[in-house]
Amino acid sequence: MRGSSPRMTKEGPSVGYQTKLFIGGQFVDSLEGTTIDTLNPHDGSVLASVAEAKAADVDRAVEAATKAFPKWSRTPAMERGRLLLKLADAIEAKAEELALLESTDTGHPIKDSKILDVPRTAVTYRYFGGMADKVQGSVVPVEAGFLNYVLREPVGIVGQIVPWNFPLMFSSWKMGPALAAGNTIVLKPTELAPLSTLRIAELMAEVGIPEGVVNIVPGFGWTAGQRLAEHPGVHKIAFTGSTATGRKVVEASAGNLKRVQLELGGKGANIVFEDANIKAAINGSAFAIFHNQGQACIAGSRLLLHEKIADEFLDGFLTLAKSIRLGNPLDPKTEMGPLTSAQHRDRVKTYCQIAHQEGGEILTGGQPPADAALAKGYYMQPTVVRAQPDDRVCMEEVFGPFVSVTTFKNEDEVLAIANRTPYGLGGGLWTTNLQRAHRIAQAMIAGMVWVNCYKRVNPGSPFGGVRASGYGREMGFEAMHDYTEAKSVWVNVDAQLPPWYPR
């Protein structure tokens, strides 16, 4: 049940969140009445008990989306865009509340939620609001006597599954282009951090997005997620999460051969060459791995250092890592908060043990902080491990404040290391040599490459990976095309020729 909006008090944020499913424009209980506790990662306390969607609830949501689709798909694109622009305005008007909500539920430091998460969410809806009436068909030059044109039409009913590391922002990446293109949506937010997505559903209703166009069904992956991926009434499934779960989504989708879009794991190589600006590379590399506690698929989790500057770089990097201020994510001074769940903190701890077993050297971190004030939370120290390229910690995604360090001698060696993992999402490099920058960027197997920066995103720039990191793209024109179908129409414009006459 919706109570008061979260706000800061002397004891912390007040409790009062939307906790029901959003189906057909209404907030409703789950059919079985079961709930999921969403926990505060700072201290493990229960924030709210959220209705748990199961298969029958997903069916209800798909039915509502199906009912809404004909009218929404025929709504003028400019009107769809206008509603998304109103939503962006509403998000900006509620920026403080949304930042507090996101930080409370996920553990993001409040300064990051204010500066990055909420503004990026608003700008994504604003971008696709402006994009809605910019997607055009085309006319194809064909034989005399015929006209051939191509229409871009919405895919239909879209299922979307959003993870727990950036729930507010990622929901906008998925819903923005889908709505702009004229699709209706059933979105399953993560059971670990669903509160900001449900708040966005309230704002959508307030700005006038019609009933059934968006439906939000928090639930577990093996029930609600499974049903959404396999549902015969869903025409596309868009998933962000682990590579292992992505494979299960593909298998579940095969029943009706629905379109699949996957944004999966990564093991980003972050290369520092001998001619790099060392100070800039240290600061950028720390952001690449420690922002959001390393819980990012694009994190620069493999630090590859040229042997000539490795010692100098590590001196500065380790000093910075040890100085990062851990603490309550609602404290504006906090630079790194807790991981989002106890299970994930334990996963990171396990990889610290694996690093030790494989002969790696933990240069700093490797365990929860000693501060008693953080003992109840899901905290881990920033961790830097010296390891070999084929070690598990260099090949498998840890998804935490954990970076492996390896040295290299030349370009050929570092490219072999960078491209060694099965992933291909993002990577970066630091150099002042322009020719090298372009050469390495082209040779890296990745959907995104950053040069002298890391983790830059923009709603106009395609986001996604290759190989085990998935396929399809979020954002930009590519996202709009991924949420539309191309229909080729042939017209015989020569009335004197029968339609079957060959030309």
C-alpha cells in the first residue's frame, strides 16, 4: 500500500512505498496474496513487503497490455512523445524523492543517485519523447511501374526484465524506446529493488499514459520472469542480467519465436599504456570499477598496465582505493555504499578466496570493512588483486568492487589478453597517441570502447555487447529499430499491367 513518500528524518528515511502490482492502470494485490520483503542493504532491515507476481499475475498483465495495444499503437507518435516528455518533467520534479528512494533500496550513494541516476533517467525519457515522431519509413528504388515503401511498425506486446544494479535508469532505457515506438509493456523489476520502478508507474499514471500501456509485475525470475519469457502473447522479450540467465531467457522464448534482446555480463578490459596521463587514468580507472560498488556490467574489472608504468600507477591507484569513504548511502559524504544484497556480498567474498587459492595477491581489501557501524550491512572494501590473465578472477564476472591487475609489454600482448574472455560488452584504454587509440579501439572485441574515459553513456549512443555479452542495443536509433518491425509494401502503379506481370 502506498504511504508517505520517503524523506530524511533523524532516524533515516521514512517508510511509505508503493508495494502493489501495476496492472491495467491500477495498483492491485497479487492473486495469491504473497509478498516479497525488499531489504535495506545498509542494515538489512525490511523496507517494505512488495506484492509477488507469479505466472497468473503475468498473464493478467499481458492481457491488459494486449487490450491497450491497438489504441496505443495508433496514437499519433507526437502524442506518445508528448506523454514521455511530461514523464521526464515529472521525474525532474520528484528528483530528490527518487534519488532517496533509489539509494535506500539499492545502496547507491545518494550523491550518485542525484548526479547520475535520476538525471539520466529523465534525459532518457526526454530523448525518446523527442524520438517518437522521428522514426521514418523509406522508399526503395525498384523497377518501373511499381512503388515499394517500407513501414516501421511497433513489435507489439513487449516483456522487459530489469536487474537490481540500476533499476531506475535501466527501466527508462527499456521503456523509453518501446513506448515511443508504440508498443505496450509488461516489465518485471528485480525483486531485490523494485521500489523506484513502482514509483515511476505512479508518475506514468499521473501524466496520463493510458491504462494497460505499462504494467509492472515484481517477482522472482524463476516464476514471473520465466512466464514472461515463455508467454505466447509476448512478441519481444528484452532482458538485462547475467549471461547464464540470458541463455534461459532464449530457451523460454523459443515457443513462439519471439524477438529477444539481451544485455548480459561483461569483463571489461581497462588498458593503461605507458604514454597515458597517469593521474587521469588513476581517477578514471577507480570510477570504472568502484562506482556503484562495481555492480555494473560495463565495469572496468580487468586493469591491464604497461610494465613501464605499472608501479607508478599502482602506487596512486592503491592510495585512492584505500581512501574511498564507505558508509550509509544516504550520507552525502559516502563515496561507496553497500552491495545490494547479502547474497551478492558473499559472492564477492568467495572470489576473494578464489584469488588467494589461485595464487593471486590481494593488494588491498578482500573483506568487509572493520567499522562496527557497517556490520549489519552488505559492505565490501574496495579490492585490488594481482592475478594472471587466465585466472578465474580475470575470466569470470565478479560484479563487485573487485579489480584484477595484470601487466603487459606491447600492443599485441595486451590485445590478446583483452579479447581472451568470452565477453564483449565494454572496454577502455588510456593513451595520448591518437593513432594507437583508434587502432586499439577497432581491435578490441566489444560493443563499446572508451578512450581516456570510462562508462560514458548517452541516450543517443547505442549500448550493448557481442559474444556472451548479448545482442541488440539499448538507446539511440538502434533501440527504436529494435522495437519496430519493417514492413515492405509493393504497389503496382501501372494500371495497364496485371499485378502478376513480371518486370
